[in-house]
Amino acid sequence: MIQFNNVKKTFRRTEVLKGLNLNITTGDRIALVGSNGAGKTTMIRCLLGEYTFDGEVLVNGHNPRLERQIVLKDIGFVPQLPPPLKMPVGQLIHFSASLCGSDPQEMIHVAERLGLDFEQLKSRPFVKLSGGQKQKLLISIALGRAAKILILDEPAANLDPDARHIFFQLLAEKKDEAVMLISSHRLDEVAALVNRVIEMDQGLVILDDRVEDEVDLDSVLKTEITIKRVDEAFTKAIKLWKFETDTDFDTAGLVWHGVVAGPDRLRFLGVLSRYAAILKYIHMEERKNA
Amino acid sequence: MKHLWLTAWADIIESLRAKWFIVYSGVFGGIVVLLFVFGITESRIMGFTGLTRLLITYIQLTIAILPVFVLITTVRSVAGDREAGVFEYLLSLPISLSAWFWGRFLGRFIVVFLPVFLAMVGAVIWTAIKGADIPWVLFASYTGLLLAVAWCFLGIGMLISTLARSADVAQGLAFVVWLTLLLFLDLILLGIMIREGLPSETAVAISLINPLQVFRTAAMVLFDPQLVILGPSAYIILDNFSEAGYILWAIAYPVLLGTFCASIGYYVFKKGDLP
């Protein structure tokens, strides 16, 4: 579906991509990881036809630079940093849908599933939304159309746990029909979403590996946690995951219940690891959907 | 074509919400209001009073403000959009580069021309309400000149925006271009150059290819058809062009120059890295 053949990109004298070779097929859900300057964004921009380069990039046999409209019609893109667009939310949706030949209602439907109140937001300038709202809207535009390739640059970074869960569900609905390329600095952020990991460093692929993808994107983990003593920092952190504590006087602040989206388990455990010293008991039980 | 208009409309909406547009509109609207407030329509210059007098003053002020305003706002917003990631995102949507570039050009043109034009229209409406005569030929000629000069500097601005990779560099370049054109607007400088041996034809040619000078001279022609103000050089203009011919040149040349610059800008944009 996507081929990178010996792709080289140089900015002035700095070679950012040094002969990239990749073959990506339908069904691939790829974590594109690497430190700053590894070449992830440059690779994405080459795929989007935004950069000139040496070598060849083909998307279903088409050159994204020369056949932009054919290629980009199939690509949904969520950038890491939302653009500071001043146009109202409603217009951005209609503008994007018109260019993509999509139904704006589909995008609005996705936005509402992610928790955005479209009616309330449609007249507000995009740039005035909060970071999370911007991210949700860009995800809605990317997923609310018939995109066969999803390029997501740190897509869930600004989402709250509920929205992350819906986002994972949306990805699950597309996982068999689309290629997903999810860029992140940290593998644990996206590990559970993907079935392939590509690590880049200094313009080269240094790791290209299949990974276990038994995690159901649509699943949730019913979780119970007991801690040894009430801790203010832990309480603050666990409440961000929408956990609730017992109301009994004896266990209030000590026993916590909540739900974690399946693909978020590693990230959640990463948060818990910071409080390992006060953890007494953890129980996680996987269930299909919330 | 649909994508071109979509982009133009999106650019108009973006600009209408930008601070620069509020300042820009305020300046031109404010000029007309101030001209009325200070009673410029009642004063007299070379026999002109009323709306004619106001339009003459307005066009002279516009020469000083419009080109630099159009240049700076265009390069800052276009190059700024590229730096801020607007290009990266919007160009990931399936739109052709020509529809994107020319759509933005068109949208921006409407945005920079309309406030200047509407300020004049406001003056005409006010004059009509007062029951005074409206010089329609002068109004149409000034409209043509303003349209041409806005188009010209927008084209130059788009070219600078595509050549410069950052908003700061683009702004610096725009200033240099404007100051260079302003420098050759100076008749004293041209006089010194002629005294130092520059052929007078070259000096005339410099004046004829400087869009600022062309605009300025055309504005003079409209209220001083014999170009008494210019002295002997008026003969070259009137002998070679005639009054109507010069106005035609003053409209056609900047439009062509702006289109040429924008076309080079588009070529550079299409061939290079987009964001």
C-alpha cells in the first residue's frame, strides 16, 4: 500500500532521511517512534507530499507529490501541534469535508462521540478551543471520512481518559480496513494500539518489528486499587483517570475503583509505578467495551 | 474551481478575524472619517472642492500607506501561517496546489481591496446624502488604480512569502523592496542620477517601471491633466502615452507586474517544500 524506496531528504547540509526503505500494507498499525530529530515528521511530510526528496514514495502506486488529490483523499492526518486557525469550528468542518468530498455530519458525529458539543462550539474560532478540544476536532476530521491511511502524530496526548477510550474504539472500527501510522516519542504511549513498531534514529529505520497485538482496542479493564495510606499526589493522579474512592470512612482515599481503556493499560501502569511504594493491591479485569 | 473558491473564502474568514485586518480597515475607514471631520470637502485646492477634493487627498494618503500595509500584512500572515503549521495541516487535505495558492491570493486580494474601496464608497454615499455632485469618472479611475496597486503589491508579497522561509525574513525583505521603490520615487535622487550622467530615458524608464511612481503619477494626472506639477517630464508622459493612455498603463502595468510576481511565487511554491 505504501512504499518508501531509498528516500533521502536534506535540509541545507543536514541529511534528515538517509535512504529510507519501508513497505507498509493494509492492516498495519505502526508505532513510529524515535527521539527528536529522528526523521519521523520529515517522513510523514514526504508521505503527505509536502516535501521534495530524492528516492520514491508510492501510495497505492501513486506519487503523493504529483498526484496529491488522489493520494490525500485517502489520508486522514492529525498533527502533533494544532494549527492556529481562526476560522470557526463549523466552517473548518465544512471546509475539510468539502475538500475531501465527505459528509460533514460524519465528522460532527465523531466529534460528538469524543465528547464535543458541536452546537455550542461551531461558532467559536478553532484557535480559541482548549488543547484537548482542538485535538478531538482534528481527530474527528481525520476519522470522520473514508480514509484508508491514518497518520496520527501524538494523537492522544491531550485527551482525557474517556475521550482516549472513545478514540481507541474509533481506531478499532477502522483497524481492518486502514493503515495506521502513529507517531510518538514514547513507545508505551502507543504500544497497545499497534501491531508493528518502527523505530527511527538519525534518518534511518533502526528497528522494524511485529509486536503482539492481542490487546483488543475496544476492551476496558475494570480496576481496583488499594493503597497503604492516603496520599495527596496519588489522589490527584488517580482522579485524572476518573477513578472514585470508597465512601466508607475506613477505606475512603485508600480503595479506588475505575475503568481503564484496554490500550491504555501500559500508560496507566506507568502512572501507578510512580506510587509503587504505597501500592498494596491491584486488580485488573478485562471486559469487552465499557 | 470549487476548491479555489473554498480556499479564498477560508482565507477571507481567517483574515476578517485577524488583528491586522481590524487595524488595516480602521486606518482606511478612519482616514475618510477624519477627512470629513477636518472639513477637507469644504477646503479648496487647485479649484477642487467637495468629494473630488476628498478623493484627491485620500488617494495621496493611500499611496503612502497601502503598498507597505499590503506587503507587510501579506508576508507576515502567509509566512507566519507556514511557520505556525497551518500549511502542514491544510495542505494534508486533498487540494491542488494551484487552487490553494491562487485561492489564497484571491481571498487576500478581496480582503485588502475591500476596506480601501468601501472607505471611498462610504464617502460617496455620504456625499450623495448631502446632495453634492459625485465625480463618477474620477471615482471609477481611482477604483481602478487602487485595484491595480493592491493587486501589484499583493503579488510581490506572495512572491516574498514563498521565497523567505520565516516570517521575520519575509518582513525584512518586504521592507527592503518597499524602501527601494520609495527611494526611486524621489525625484531629487533621479535628478542627481541624471546630473551624474544617467541618460534621461533611463530615469524615465525607472519611473515607468516603479509601481509606486506609476500610481502616484496617475493620481496626479487625474486632477492635473497637464501635469504642471511634474514640470518638463510631463511632456514625455503626455507625448508618449496621452492622459487616457497613461491611466491605462497605470492600471494594466501593476496588474501585470503583480500577476508576474505571484506566478513566480507559485512556481517556487510548487517546486519546493510546502510547510
